[in-house]
Amino acid sequence: MKKSANTASSNTPTTAAPRVAVAIMAAGKGTRLKSQLPKVLHEVGGKPLLAHVIAAATKVVPPQDVFAIIGHEADRVREAVASTGVNFILQPEQRGTGHALMVAQSSLSDYDHVIVLSGDAPQITPQTIASLLNFHLDEQAAMTLLSADLDHPTGYGRVIRKGAGSAEVQAIVEEKSATPAQKKIQEINAGFYVFATPQLFSHITKLSTANPHAEYYLTDMAEVLRQARQRVVVWKTDYPGEVLGANTRAELSYIDYQMRMRKCHELMAEGVSIFFPATCVIDSDVRIAPDTVIEPFVQILGKSRIGAACRIRSYSVISNSEIGPGVLIRPGCILDEARIGPGAILGPYSHLRPGSDIGESAHVGNFVETKKIKLGKGSKANHLTYLGDAEIGAGVNIGAGTITCNYDGVNKHKTVIEDEAFIGSDTTLVAPVRIGKGAYVGAASCITNDVPEDALAIGRGQQVVKEGWARQKRAAMHPPRRHGDTETRRRNCPEKQKH
Ligand code: UD1
Ligand code: CA
């Protein structure tokens, strides 16, 4: 490649990339939700509002440049999202969105720009945040705000532009202070901004609390900066759904519904069949491979992963579980932190508790409960069984009604069942106990000692047969009638004579 003569020339100023932080306002109580739980911990799409906003923010800047401003129930909020690796700034008293940025000044003043997000608007996407930032940088603005046109703008701040078609903003007017004419404006302030940090902090002290809530409104920075002859612009998103805030229970449920429908549509686009998606609850972090079929009224929660070509029948609830390809889950199964191997069949009505590891092509049938077990390849436990703290090999048959007695009232003990063993129905296995490879256990046994490989163990009372016993008992209860007996009885029973 031909080198340009002045590639490294010192007269071409090298502009360093601007340092950009994200501040997420998450300190409010959420009075309108009437809840003990802080607003930003209310869940939509299976995780807290704030977790969604952090997920979007950390796709734009790294977690060490993200600052969550917390206040109400700060410890609880911090704990809920600590694993994301973001920073926290405490706003001990919540005196408004403007005040939230005032308390963040010392953490943010090293950055050139700060993107400000609302912790209660969880549908914002990284693309929209990035577009807002790019517009702000292109416009060389002091403040850039995100707006959207809403059919029902009531409750939101309204954007007053300098003129029709102008990107420059005159002011943001809050609902409570808006005139009837301003209330007709459908362009709302979404509650997402980018500020040039020096301009923000050199003018933020001009905010006042002269408003119906007696709070410092961040929205007033539009007018404050404009009066200081700084550039304030607006960028409108074409996706108003992204900016909806969850201030009430009704808004929470609406956003949750929208998120879950969007999740279903994403999965369908990736090749998953979902019948009657409005009845399915699938959390945002769930992954499902193509050709899997989800029947109505299924919940798939947390970080569950489902392989290809599975069928999940109705009324199953699957949480934080990993399911291999080709698995059939019949109706009414409950799975919690379970792992299911390829081609396995579960249900109907199986309950797989944490630590259940079901092998390839294994069967777990109706009314079978498992906990912390390994069930080997092709093994079957088809009916009415409890298997806990057990290691079960391949090709094992567990008869109906088998129970591992894993708990002695103080400690848990392990049951080991080796490959190809056959456990007769109604067996109790008192742990710790081991059933050797290929061994048989007779039905209704109570097994307290280890059973060697290829042995038969029977642990039950001996059967006793008493020939003719039943015939004799019946005869004693109903002796044969003598002739004339009926007539005598009738005479002695006046009631009967009436009929
Ligand atoms: C705000 C905007 C409004 C906009 C709307 C968009 C103001 C004054 N108004 O109204 O123009 O249309 O968002 O959703 O900003 N918070 C703090 N500390 C505080 C107060 C609030 O961190 O002292 C947090 C809240 O937890 C919340 C966010 O800031 O996550 C927004 O506050 P909220 O009270 O919901 O503002 P809105 O009334 O929705
Ligand atoms: Ca809000």
C-alpha cells in the first residue's frame, strides 16, 4: 500500500475519542406502584427494570463507565444488580431527577459526555442509545434529549421545539405545569439524555425547586442551557414503545406483555414454533434452538437453554434448566435447575428439582420427583417415585413407587445404583446404600444393606398362604338359610309387612 506523505504529520490534530459515561437514574421510590419493593426492582420479562437498562447501557460503554444512581432501599438495589459490575452513586434523599445528577458530579466530571438513562424504562435498546449519542456528538450539543410521538402522551414531559422542524429545543414542560395547548403536544420527553459534562455541571446549580413537586427537574436543564446560549437539541425515535416508563402496575404489566410477545416473535424468527404465544411466559435471557415446539401455557424462565427439535407440552414451568436436543416434555412438568440429556422423555407431571441430571434417552414419568441425582443413559423411572441424592447408572429400571430414603432426620445420604440394575416396584432404598451392577431387587423390598453385582435382594415379610381361609370366613358371616326363615322374619318386622 502506498503510504501518504503526511500520515504521521504533526499538523493533523489527532482527536482522541471522547470519554463517555452512562448514568442511570434509579433512586426513586416509585410511589405510584404502592409497593414495599423499590420501583426499579419490579420485574418485567423476568428480571428487574434496572437490570434491563443496565444490559442496554453495558452494550454501549463498559460496566466500569456505568453509574447507577441509587437511593431508596439502596442496599437492596445494589445487591440485586451487583453482578453486572457497574458503579453505584448514592442519592440519600431523592429531591428530583436534577438532584440525582447533582450528587453524581464528582464521579462524572472526568468524562466528556454523560448519557443519562431512566432506570424505570426497560425497553430502551443499545442501538437507540448509540444513535442518540452520535446525534449529540454530530450536533456538538450541550444537551440532547430523546423524544417520541405518543398517541396518549398524558403524564410525560412535552418537548417544545424552537420552531416546527427545528432540532433545537426551547424547553421541556412537565405535565403538571403544562398549559392546555402544551398538553396537546404529542412529542414527549423520553427521559433519556446526553449532556456535555462541563456544560451540565457548570449550569446545574441554576436548577430550582419552584415547581408543583418542589423538586430539581433535570428537564429544566433544557431551558437553563438555552438561556446560557448552549445548544440543546432533540432526536426523535421511530420506536415509541422503547421509551415507555413503568410508573404504575398497569404500565408494568403492559411492558411485560410487550416484552414477552417480542421475545416470542424473536424466537419464532429463529425457527421456534410457539402456538398461542400470548399464553406463554418466556424470560428475556432464555435461548431456544430451531424446530423446538412450545405448546400453549408454558413458562420458560431465567437462563434456561433448550436444544433443537424439542417439544414442550402445555402447563410446564421450566426455570434455569438446560435441555438437550430432541427432548419431549409432556404436560405439567416442573423443572428447576435441571439438566436433561438428548432424547429424554419427561412427564406428564414430573418434578425435577435442583441438581437433577437426566441422561440421554432416559425416561422420567408421572409423579416422579428428583433432586440432586444423576440418571444414566436410557434409564427409566416411570411412575410415582422419589429419587434424591442418588447416582444411577445406565440402563437401570426403577419400578413404580420406589423411594430413596436419603434423609435420616439430620444428614443426607447417597444411594448408588449401578448400570443395568432392576429395582422392583415399591422398593425403599435406605441410604447410604449401593445396588451393584445388574442386580435385582424384589418388589416391596426395604433395602438397608448393599447388594452385590448380579445378586437378587429381597427384603420384605414372607408371604403366608392359608388355604380355604376366605371361604370359611364367609361361611361364618353368612350361615346358609333354613326353609321358612323369611316368613318368620317378616312377622317379627312390622315395617316390612306394610310393603
Ligand atoms: C420523567 C421526566 C419526564 C419524562 C419521563 C419519561 C422529570 C422531571 N420528568 O418523569 O419529562 O417524560 O421521565 O419517563 O425528569 N429518580 C432518581 N432520583 C430522584 C427522582 C427520580 O433517581 O430524586 C429516578 C427514578 O427512580 C426513575 C427516574 O429517575 O427511575 C425518573 O423519575 P420519575 O419520577 O419516574 O419521573 P417521571 O415522572 O416519569
Ligand atoms: Ca418514570
